[in-house]
Amino acid sequence: MWISRDDSKQSVGANSKEELLQLIGAQWRQMQREQKDASVERTAKGPQAGDRRARSQRKTRSNDSTEARPSFKKRSGFKKR
């Protein structure tokens, strides 16, 4: 990245390269923090009322039954050859 000294001093008030990079890093961290907070809020809020695709992604089996179910059903009427 190329920034002239005059432009950096005029736009953000940075006198040195190190100060300019610190300002950029601070702004970057702030933006990342805001994006993380927004994504946490969005996931906590859940899908919108009419968003069928997002609603279907959240559908899960109810945890009402505590008994363990087998992962597949045995076919008792299967004919052996």
C-alpha cells in the first residue's frame, strides 16, 4: 500500500508510518468485532417468518423420547437368496 506522508497526515492525522498502521489496525479490529456481534445477533434471532429455506434447515427431531433408537430398521420380511 502506498500512501504519501502529506495525505496520511491530512486525512487521519498520522505523522509516521507506524502511527498510520496502528490506526488502520484499530479500525480493522473494530470492524471485525462489529461483524462478529452482528452474526451472533442474527443467529440468536433465528430465521424470518417467511424464510422457508432457513426454517427447514433448523427442523430437527424432537428430543421428547429418551430411548435410544437404532440408526436403521431391520427388514424382517427380506428374502434371502
